[in-house]
Amino acid sequence: MAVEKLKYFVNGEFRDSKTDTWYDLHNPSTGEVTGQAPCCTNEEVLEAIEAAKKAYPGWRAVPAIKRAQILYKIRDLIIENMEELTMSVAKENGKVWGEAEGDVLKAKEGTELATQVPSLMMGESIMDASRGYDTVKYREPLGVFAGIVPVNFPAMIPFGWMAPTCIACGNTMVLKAASLTPKTAMLFAKIYKEAGVPDGVINIVTCSRNEINTILDHPDVKGITFVGSTPVGLKIYQRAAAAGKRCQALCQAKNHALVMADCALERTVAGVINSAYGCAGQRCMALSCCVVEEAIADKFVAELKKQAEQIKVGASWDKTSKLGPITYEKHYKEVIADIDKGVAEGAELVLDGRNCVVEGYENGYFVGPTIFDHVTEDMTIGRDEVFGPVLCIKRCKNFEEGLKIMNSNPYANGSVIYTQSGYFARQFARYTDGGQVGVNVGIPVPVGFFPFSGHKQSFFGDLHCLGKDAYRFFTESKAVTTHWFDEEEAASTNVSTWDGTI
């Protein structure tokens, strides 16, 4: 039986690709091939850039309030299509139902926030910046932006973090959808079209790194927003910077929680479980390490194992499932290999998620909840991101040692402390390297009117996505200074060195 071959979306229409290379798409709960996505040719990627370039002058001329109205229509259509979008995320990515719905809801949230563009793009002004001279600062769009999307959030990242703010500011966009999870992106393309987004303002392709380099090097692409691994993110940032483009690269993480002896133990464990195993650990804010005070470490690990063993692993669309599969087979094998390496390096395997089989879904890419104890920073699993449902326990004597262990890691997306002490909470918030800090909050991602502010090797760039940073990233400043002559000055030829601006 022939599988569906996806199209790419350029200039307001779905087009058949002329490529000879196709990516097999799988349902991670079953392992079945559900379709194929094109590795778009270089010419097809150039089509997308050209369409975005041609659409830009007309789109930037649309008043901000009118652009906001179109975004509000997008928001309404997301709500109308919530069930279909959620099922799409569940079936192509493997998130269980509540997580998949949350992925779509975060796209809705980003769209809602983008409707505030008339106020968030407002500039600044002052009369008599110097005598008789008035200065106004405007924020203006730049042109074509490219968004490069990972596999793990098919809705939130491209259509919550990237596209809404980009086009709200008057730019146009070429989205490189994740080649293994592109179906949700194509559903959003239909929504944007139905909402009245003009042809060429949003364009969506799937392609390889060769075509991505075409995007990075193209003179008509003014900026890059990327989410993915640190090695790739660093290369993209360097290449974009060398070409004079602005770039934000949100990269991988190894998020830690410091668990103090005074924590509310059972509630703390529940929060850790939710953060570590939600989305099968495939998110850059997953809590993959806990640094636990020795005084409660044994009790903590025992309670952790007890709660983790109660998690129901199952198909993503089964609304009783609490832990879904890994998104694709290659990464499933990598997670299993990381667990094997943890055992080989001497960590204590408290709970083993290998050989996890779900009845009726024996070919799915399932890994059960996994717990390692007595992990050290020199172990691979203690230092590097696993990107799976694997939780590592490191032990410390006190707050100071625990914070030192956490800050020694090269990544710093998020960091968490579980404590009932206001003093330790404040000290932690002040001295942790993490860019997003949780006090008794296991997933410390703020609501989207704050930036997603990773630090260290988790982020390359100057302006983060979301919040006011996003509007600065997708616009540039223009300062206009005005001076009007009175009759005496109009007749004069005397002009000061700085033309009156001192």
C-alpha cells in the first residue's frame, strides 16, 4: 500500500516536490510508516525564500493592528481544530494526550501574545532632546527570517515561539519543519491560509543540512531562529554571524534540581517525576538530574522509585497513558545505549526502563522510567543530555556543595531548588547559573510574556525568544530626529558642528 507523500508549502499553496530523497515518517507508538516527507531540492528552498522576499513589502505595509486581527483569527482556528492538531502531535511525535494538547495550547498562547504587537512594537520619543530638536525611535521589521525546528515540539516551537511574533512584527518567514515530524506544521499552514495570512508570508519546507546552508548563506535572509542541539546550534550561530545575520540558537540542556533536606518529600518527588518523565524526557526543560542532600537521599530515591513504578506507559492517543514513546527509532536506540553506558560507568541502576513492552504496541519505541543513583559529573549520563526518560541522582553534603555540582555543568537552561527555606531559595536564585529558575517548580518555563532565557552552552545569541526580547529580535530600531526652523533661523547660514544636537 502506497504511503502518503507530503507536499511543501510555498506562496500560499501546497506543492509536489521534485526530490528523489524522502524521509520516512513513523508513528512512534506502533513503529509503522505513516507517510513520507520530501527532502526539498535546493531550487525549492530558493522558491520559499523568493516567495517570502516578494511578500515582505506588502506585508510590512499592513498596519500592526490589522496584522494582529489576522493573528487573532489564527488563534480562533487553533481552538476550532484543537482535537485534530492534538492527535497529529500525539501520532507523529509520541506525546501522550495531555502533553500533545499542551503543545498545541502553547502555540495558541504564543499567538495570543503576538496579537499585542501594536503596543509591543511601540517606540520611544522625547521633545527637546536638545533645544528645538525632537527624537522618535521606531521599531521596524527586517525582512525574511528563517526558523529551524526540532522534532520534539511540532506545534509550540514553530507556531508559538517563532512564526507568530515574526510575522506580527511585519516580517515574512521560511520555516524548516522537522523532517521527521512535519505533519502538524502542514495543518498549521492550512490554518494560516484560512486566517487570511497573505501568500508568501509563511512558507514551510523539509530539507537536509545542505539546503539549510543555502538558507543560512542567502543574502535575503536577515535572521535565523533555531532550536536544537548545542553542536548544531553553535555552527548555525557562527555561520549566521559570519554572514552578518542576527541569530538566536536555543540548544540542549542538562537541567538539575537541588533537593534540600527540608523539602516536602512526597510533593517534591511528584514534581520531579512530572518534569523528568513528561514528554518522555524529550524536552530541553526536562529535569534530568537531582542533586540531593545526603540526609534524605535514601528516602528520596525510595519514594522516587515507588512513584515512578506507578507510571503507565502506553500509546500516545490513549488518554490513560502517562508516558509515551521516544519519537523515532534512531533516538530510541541512542537512549538505550546511554542507559547501557551508565551501567558500564558504575552508576547504580535503581529502575531499568529498557525492554519496556506495551501490549498491543510491541513495535513502539518505548523506554520506561529509568533511575540512576550515585551518579557523578565525570560520568557521561551525569554530564551530557540523554533526552529520554532517564533521571540521575547525584548526592551532596549541603547547599554549597550541591550548588557547586550544578553550576559545574556546561549547560544552563533551567535549574530548580526544592526547599521550605526562604534563605536557601533566595541564595539559589541569586547564584545558580540557570537562566530559568524554579523554586519548588519542576518545569520553570515562565509564561510567554517572559523570555525563554537559557544560559551558557544552552543558548547562543543576544536576544532570547518570547517576551520583549522576541520583539527586539524580530525588529530593528530607527531613530528620527526632527528640527523645524523659525523665521530667523531659516534665514541664517550658521550651523553648529553637531547640527544642534549637543
